[in-house]
Amino acid sequence: MPLELARVRALCFDVDGTIADTDDHLVAQLALLVSKIPGVSGRRSERVARQVVMGMETPVHGAYALLDRLGLDTPVDKLRARLKATKQRGADPGHTRNPEALDEVPHEMMAGVQEMLKTLHKFYPMCTISTGSAPRVERFLEHYGVRDLFTEVVGAQTTQRMKPHPEPLLYAAGKMGVAPENCLMIGDTTIDIRTGRSAGAQTVGVLCGFGTEDELVAAGAGMILRTTSDLLAVLDPQEDALGETASPEPKS
């Protein structure tokens, strides 16, 4: 179904692949490994790495969803945190750093997203909804100076269920004081689209992350954008000459 812009009163953003350039970061890391294979280098290694990363999106999210349904997501997250802390203690004899903050070199923010968020914040309450940990997302947003633009940061442990279950979006809608059907879920994967639709929200799929256009359309995305920052032109918020905000109206 096409978007009904007049219904949109709040925005819910996925993080990895939507506002954080996670896929390019993973591709670059994997390409370094792939380039060590004889006969594979340069653009070929990057192309192979990108195909692998894109192909992993569905099974990885599917595995998270399965753990969530089985009630094993919390024990697995605790085990991962414990293993990471143990690994860091072995590498850092002084134990002077916070293990939770390791390998937290911030990903790049998607081009144009920082400016887009600062503009949209004037017109819409906003939340992020991620299957990652809320503290990691908090650090990312704080690094780019946009944390205060979001009403809530919803992570894997914020609600009992995670995406694609509707609970995270329903929780975010409640925090923003907006009905779920008046929310717009923006994400790069079928998981994001399914989350939005199951909660009764409208959805936008973006092609700057892990999902393909065919997948996002098949999942029921109301609109497909080349990149997340294109959302600003779609919503087209305006300010009057005195700098006062006005409710966005759908384009004709």
C-alpha cells in the first residue's frame, strides 16, 4: 500500500543499515580477509564480501527471532558479554577499560542522516528500534550528537519480544504518545517492514543497508527509498518565515 503521509505523526528508525553505515563497515572487514585468498583481490574481494554480507541478513535475523521466541535471547546476550569481557581481560592486563565499550569504534552515520534527523525532530517525535543492545545504540547516537533528538532508544532487552514481533514498536509508540497506526517504521530489512506492518504502522524500506528492493517490496513496504536521508524530501516539513514549525502536508 502507498504511504498515507497525512497519517504520519511519529517516526521509528532501525539503526544498523538505516542510520548507521554498518554494512559497509562489515564489507570492508570481510574484504580484507577475502583478499588474502589467492586470485581474489581489489574490487573482486569487495564484491564477494558484499554478496556474503547481504546474504547473511535474513538467516542472522531469523536466528535472533528464533532465540527470542524460545526465550533464549537474554541468556545468549549475557554469554556473549561474558565472553567479550574475558577476551578483553586477556588482552588488557591492567583491566582499565570498560569491556562493554570495546570494539565500539563508531560506525559512520549514513550520509545526510544527521542533518535529516535534526530537521525532522522539529516536526515528529522519534525513536530507534534495534535488535542490538540499547547501550551500544546510545553510544552511537551520542557520538554524533543526536541522542537528545530521540524520545526512546529501544534495544534487544528493552521489551520481552524483539523485531519482527510488534512489541518494540508498540512500546516506542507508547513512549511517544502516538497510536501505532500513526507511526512510520523506516528500515533496511524485511524484519523492519514486518515489524511495522504487524504493529499496524506504515513502513518505508531503504536500499542503503542489507535488504534488496525485491525483498522489501515483497514484505509490503509502503515506499522504497534509495537512502535514508531521502525521507526528508518525502515528508517535506516546512518552517514559516518566523521559524515556526507547521504540520507537514502530503504532497499532491
